[in-house]
Amino acid sequence: MNSEEFEKISEFVQKSSGIVLSQSKEYLVDSRLKPIAEAHGYEDVSALARGLMLAPEAVKLAVTDAMTTNETFFFRDKTPFKLFEDVILPEVAKARRSTGKIRIWCAAASTGQEPYSIAMLLLKHKRLWAGLSVEIMATDLSPSAIEKAKQGRYTQFEVQRGLPVELLVAHFTQDGTHWIVSDAIKRMVKFSQFNLLGNYGSIGVFDVVYCRNVLIYFDGDTKRQVLASVRKVMKPDGYLVLGAADTVIGSNGEFERAAARGLYQPVEARKLREGGQDVPSALAS
Ligand SMILES: C[S@@+](CC[C@H](N)C(=O)[O-])C[C@H]1O[C@@H](n2cnc3c(N)ncnc32)[C@H](O)[C@@H]1O
């Protein structure tokens, strides 16, 4: 693949997903797109690059999907989940006593380990949200990641990464060399495909948003645009959880750091607290 062909692919991928592919990723692009070129009858990756703009939608989708990095594991980085148990869930459950509903969004859920980790914590702390209903919406751009997430079927290696053995025993059943998430956990999570660059009009409003380890793939403008869109679908006293390497620096100032590293709230949350006000019921509902 020459530099012009690489440019065609990286322009397309950035437009369709926000993911920036630097020139150093040329080898990665080549190895990931080779099977797609073969499967769709292109002579090689160069031919795929040259024909991409006029390619059928299925080819374009496959190219975008192939360029996503779906690295994830159960309870990744631990702190975001400790914060969920110690700060986010108690606070949100208290604030939503009157409305009866907590909505959580995992906005780059990959193959499902992140939302399933949250679901396990919700079951562990059932008493905290007794009388309320909880919904976890889990989305990702990658259709193949979402398909795997829906199946909830993981290898021995995947369950060994981060999942405490007592949770494995409590919430999974063994199927040969794989482990399958229980129906009780599966029922708590609704998976669907969603592009963070897309239209947020129909997804509703959330109390908690996990948007971890995805902003790092975007350029400054895209990150700003995504954070502004995420803010619009959050309650003013909600919580945003970012990855260890993500920050809100360079955004339009919608969020500020909350109790701990990686945890953010809309700036309105502080104003509401300082004013000694409860969140107005119209906003909280
Ligand atoms: C490295 S994984 C992070 C998974 C999980 N949040 C974690 O921290 O373990 C990044 C995910 O972001 C998804 N992604 C990339 N661009 C996206 C976009 N524009 N919209 C939605 N998801 C996107 C990828 O498909 C991938 O599954």
C-alpha cells in the first residue's frame, strides 16, 4: 500500500468513526484489512483502498469495524468500579429516590466486559437501589464487538483478566472451554450499535455515563464534539467516567473533575450543590 492509498483509508476511517490513524499504523491497517480485501474480491489492500469510496456499504462497515481496537476486560483499572460502588451508585440512588429510575450508559462497551462488570456490582448492592429500576444501555460502533457482547460468552483467558473468582462462580456457567454470563446479568444490559459521532436524539437521558478508553483515538475537535453531545444526554447532577488516559482538557468546559481521577460531573452539579439546592425535579426526572 502506498502513502496515497493509506491516506484514502485513514480519511475514510476518521470520517466514519473519528479514529485517527497515524502513518505509523500502516502495518496494522494492512494486516487488518487483508482478510476484508480477500473476502470481498479485491486483489489486495491497495485495490480496496482505491475502491473504498464506491464500495458497497457492507465493505465500508467491515473496514471501519476492523480498524476499531476492542481491548477491554472485566473491572478494567479497578478504580472506576470502586467509584461506582462507593460514590456513584449511592449518590445517584439517593438523588433518584423520587423518580424511581437510574439510567446508565456504557458508550464504548466493546465486547461487554465493562457493562457486565457494572451489572454484577448492581446485583451486589441491590439494597442501595431497592425500589428503583436500573437500566444499563451498552453501545459500541463495532457490530462484531456488540455481537460478542450480546452472546456474553468468554474464553478462560478473558474471564481470568480482572474477574474475581467468586463473581465467576456466581454469575457464569461453564460451556466447554468458555464461560457464559447468567441470564440475570444479561437481562440488565441492553446492547446496540451506536456511533459517538452520530445523532443522540433518540437515546434518552442518563444519570451515569462510562465513556472509557475511546476519546484517546479521536482528534481534539472530535473529542470536543463528543463530550458536548454526551453532556446533552446527561442529567445535570450525573456522573461521567472516563478512562485513565482520557481527560476533558480541550473540551468546551461542560464537565469538571469530581471526587476522584477519571470521574467528572457537569459543571451545573457544583452550582446546584453550592446553592444547597436539590436538583430541580424537572431536571432530575
Ligand atoms: C479500547 S475499547 C474500550 C472498551 C471499554 N470502554 C474499556 O475501557 O475497557 C474502545 C472501543 O471504542 C469503540 N469506538 C471507537 N470509535 C467509536 C465511535 N465513533 N463510536 C462508538 N464507539 C467507538 C471501539 O469499537 C472499541 O470497542
